[in-house]
Amino acid sequence: MIKSIKMNNCVPFQQAEISDCKKVNFIFGANGSGKSTISTFLKKYLDNNPRFESSSIEWDNPNHETIEVYNREFRQENLQEEMPGIFTLGSENIKENEEIDQLMRALDQKEKDLVFEKGLLDKCEKEDKPICEAKFRDAVWERILKKNDKDFSKAFEGFRGSKERFSGEVIKRKTGISGDPGRICDRDDLLKRSQALYSSKLEKCNMFYVRDIQDLLFNLNQIKNDSIWESVIVGNTDVNISALIKELDNASWVSQGRQYLHDNSRKCPFCQQETITDEFRQKLESFFDKEYERKKNCLKEKHDYYDGFAKQIVYALETVIQDRDAAVQIGQLNVELLATRKDLLKDKLENNIKTIEEKISEPGKKIVIADVSDLVNEILNQFVLANKMIEDYNQLVDNHAQESKRLTDDIWTTCLSQEEDLIKTYLKEIDKFEKEIKGRNITISRKEQDINRLKTEIEEREEKLTGVETSINKINNYLRIYGFTNFSIQPADNKKNYYCIKRDDGTKVVNTLSEGEETFLTFLYFMQKVDGSIEQGHIADKKIIVLDDPICSLDSTVLYIVSNMVQELIDRIKDNTNSCRATQLFVLTHNVFFHKEASHVGGKAIERSFVNYWIIRKNNNIASIKPYGMKNPIATSYELLWRELNEENETSFISIQNVMRRIIEFYFTLLGGEDKDDIIKKIVSIEDKIIAKSLFQWINGGSHTIPDDLAFEPETDTLNQYKKVFKRIFEVSGHLSHYNMMMKKIGAQNNTEQAQ
């Protein structure tokens, strides 16, 4: 069914809507208010008519019915010399008709089930699943992208501008669609790799060269491990003074004193006495022989080497990181720790040198040189670790594209692992929706197959039972019953399944019919289409019926007949009988009597849940549509006039003129038997008589003629003055109570409608 009709930007409508349409819909409006515009749109809504490009229809389901419209255009199109026959089911085959009715009931139920299933599918596809997807998009955007974008923005390039693309990539990577899923890595490691790979310019970095330090350490250890440091270096023991020197253990002291013995001097450097003889001098020289001197020189030599190596290793440690900021940063070298260890090494080496010097001073003394290997190796290990990082970095540079992809995969995998529960929950929900959609599509497909099978079976049965003769008989029966006996519908002579209009003498009749006869005949023809079709295979099609003023030019008797036929159609639509192919009805009319007869039950305007009402009004050439819900706004034509007078803001000045004239004519002239002169005579005041006369003159003139100046409209003050005189007429004639009663009644109805 139709849920709503929007009439936008099509004269006389600017923006109007008929919303909350029910099974039966009554739309009342004066001639020229826009009713035909609505019926024309409904008839041609599929034709892409430019006039209605802004107008639209909202349906309750996608498998909507066809729209059949009865209006002036229908009368003109179908009142031809030969009219297409209407196929309907023959009434004589009762059993077969009942079987078709059963099939149609089954078809109707299947179609309802199909609409229900499509509604559930539509809800799942367009509401539930999109809501779930939107929530997930927002969640991963905040909890994954926003949380990690600052550190890993490069890895998220191409996805940072769209929540949909980002969430799609999350699903691809989590389900393995994107290829290598990557590894879960330490975040600090990812940051280091990111800084290396995602920098603006990548260059290889030279590693720290520490081979010299290792060689120098080897040399130091060679000297340190020499046995000379633990040997006692003494003079020649064969000399007789050796026993004394050995006993006194003062060989070093004596050796040092020798340098103070001057040539030919006999003064002792120790006691300063003339005790040095040539024999004693010879014995000293013999004690401190060449072997002794060689060993002392060896000590000095090793001292010099050790001192040189020590200075070199300290210098190497001081210079190895100079101007190597990039290497220090990439290798993450702890410069402060190195400086501390270097200073400690320097102190140890200096102490060792002092110890060696003590050995030189006292060759007979045993010494131990402290080992610096652990300290140097600790320092070297720092460089080894740094060089490993530099090596890894250089490998990244050499394999930039490959390593960049691996890093990106690792970043995604690591970030996604932090929201494992969120993603797993979403995938389960989406899987549930996908299964539901798949299942419902299968169900819908089966139901559509069942529907097509039922339609085929119904069409096959209808072909055996249908014909155009039943419609001919029904139309002719209506014509005969209601006194149209001078013509009838007959099968066309030379055209199968076509009608023609003939008189009793057999002559064809088209252009000689009166307007009332044409209207009634085409209406009967249209009503046969409600349960039939001009195409044999479409009898069972569901239809929406639109009746636009079907009582034009009909006398009161035929108007009553048409009203009853509409009432019968309403009952069939309400009961949803399978023999009725109509599912919805729109009745548009300007005739109060027809509206009242078609919409009232038992002569009363009863509110019914399947019926809604509207009134179309036009003011300043712009039409508006006012809804009244289930409340029938039309009680009697006289009551409608008072309603129009009461709702002056929605009615033009000229319309109010006509309303006032018709109220006075109906109440005073038709019911009271009084004319305007009699009423004016009852007014005593000359001024009131002048106003009353001008009112009657204005009413008659304004309601039956058009002012020469088309842009002219009475001023509001003038209108209010005449309305006061209109009330004064009732007052002076003794009918003020009637005026008050009608205004109060209409006002109460309006208040009730507003409250609803």
C-alpha cells in the first residue's frame, strides 16, 4: 500500500503531503484546488513526468501494487468506438472459482509472508548490521588508530582519512585476507625500527672499530704475564761481596749508589769516606755484571711498552665515539657508562705503570701487575652490542622496501592484538548477521518460487474460466437497472475481446451520449477493472484504486448509486476478501453529498481505524492539504460552509464571499422563506441598512464575478467590517442564537481536532 504522497513543486502545490495513508482515504476539495493534480500524478508516477520530478510516493513494501485511476483523462481515453474488453472470472463455474479463491488466499498469504521476510531482511541489512558496523568503526578508530597514530602514523597511511577503510583493513588483517599477518613485537622495538625505516633519509652507518683496542689489550696482557715481574734480579754471586749484599738485601740500593762513583774518586757515595779502592770498584763492577744490566734494561723496555700501550688504549677509547653521533644513536651506546669505565681503566693502567717503575727501582722485588682484561672486555662488549644494532640497521637500509612491509605488518599485528576481544566479538556478530541474511535470502527465494508457481497456476486456471462476457453482462445490468436503456455494451464486431457501445437498432454510439451517461458508463467500465484486467494474465494483480470525482454531471439518483458502489468497494477492501483485487482506495471529490454518502455509515460520520480524511484548500493560488485523521470533516454541506467561514486564514477572501452568500441564501431564503429585502427592512438603523445592502451587493457580485483588477483583494479591515454586518443580520432578524450555535459547534470541533 501507499504510506504517503508528497506533492512538491507542482502547481498548485509547493510542498504538501498526504501522510499516514490507510486502506481507505477520502480527500475533499473544491474544484480547482488540486485534486486532479494528485490523481494525475498517481496515474503517471512511473512516466518520469518532469512536472512531478520533485513529487514522490512512499510504499510500505517494495513489491507494491499497480495504481488504477478513474478521472477525466480515463473517461476521455476509454470512451472510444471500440474499448478493450475486461477479463473477469465467470460466475457460473462456482467450484472452479472457489478453488481459484483458495489459491489466491494462499498467494495472498505467501505475499504477506514474503513482505514480512523482506522486512526482516531489510532491517538486518539496513539497520542492525550497519549499526553494528558503525559502532565497530568508531571503536577501532579510537582504540587502535588514535591510540597508536602518533607513534606509527607511517604504518597507517592510506587509512587515516576514512573510518570505513581503516576498519576494513582491520578485518582483512585479522582474517588473513591481506597476506602476512606479521608478528606481535615489543613496542619499543617497533619504535626503534620505525625511527630507522620511516626516517626521511636512510643512509648506512659505519660500525665502531675496536680491533685496535683488542690488539692493545692483547699486548698489555703479554707484558703483564711476563715472568720477569716475579723474578729476583741480583748481581754476580761469585764475587765475595755478594754474600754481604745478599745478606743485607740491598742490591738495588748499592746499584743506585754506583752511579755516584766518579772516576778515580775514592770517596764512598754512602759514607763519604775515602774507602773506595780500585779493588772494591772492580768487585762492584763484577757483581753488577752485564746480565744484571740486561735484565734491568728489559724491565725498562717493558715499562715503556706497557706505558705506550696503556696510553694508546685510553686514547682509542676516547676517540672511538668522537663525531659518531649517528652511530651512538643507532647503536644506543651508553656514553656516560663508557666514560666512567674508561676513567677507571685509566687509573688501573697508571697504577700498573707505577708498580713496574717500582720493579725497575728495585729489580730484586717481585711485583704483580693488575689485570684490566675484564674492564676492557666490558667496554668492548658495549661496542659489540652497538655494532649489532648498527648491523641490523644497515640491513634495514639494504632491504628497505621488504623491511618496511615487515615492520608495517608487525605494527598492525601488535596493535590489533591489544584489542583482540573487541575484534573477535565483532566478527562473531557480523558472522551472525551474514548467516541471517543468507538464510533469509534463501527463504525469500523459496517464497518467490512458491508465489510464481501459484501465479502460474492461477493464470492457467483463469485462462480456462475468464472472458470479457461477464463484464459486459454486469455493465449492461447496471445500465438497465438504473434506467439507461437506450444503449448497451456489446462485443465488437471484428475485434476479439473488445467492446463497443450500441443502441437497440445496432448502431454504434459514442459522441451522442450525454455527459452524465458518459460518466456513469465509464465508471461502470472502470469498476469492472477493479476485479479484472484488460490483460488476461493479470486478473489476480493487486490494485490501488483512485476515484477522482466519479459523480461529475450525474443526477442525484445515479450519484446515490455510485456512492453505494463505492461503499460496497470500501467494505470489500476492509474485509480483505480474496475476490477483491483492490487493497487501497483513494476518493477525491468536491461534492459534499457524494462525500457524505460514500463515507458515512448508516447516515453517520463514524470514525473507523482503516479510514483517514483530508481537505485541500487553495489560497493565493497555492494549495495546502490538511489532515483530519479518522475524524470526518464533512458532516453536511451547510455545516461545511460554516467551517469554511471559521477557517478564514486558510481560505481566500473571494471564497469567504461565496460562503457568506450561500449561508444567507440557504438559511434565510430556502429554509426561512425570506429574501434580502425583507431582512434589510428589519434593520432600523440607516447606517446598518447601508452596510447590509452593501453586504448583499458585495456577496452577489463577489461570488459570481471576477474583479477587473486581478491583483485586487478586499482589505482585512473591510472583511472584518462585513463579517460584523453578517452577524448583525442574524441578530436583527432574531436568529442570533443560530449564529452562535453554529460558530460554537464548529469551534468545538476544531478544538477537538487540535487536541487530537
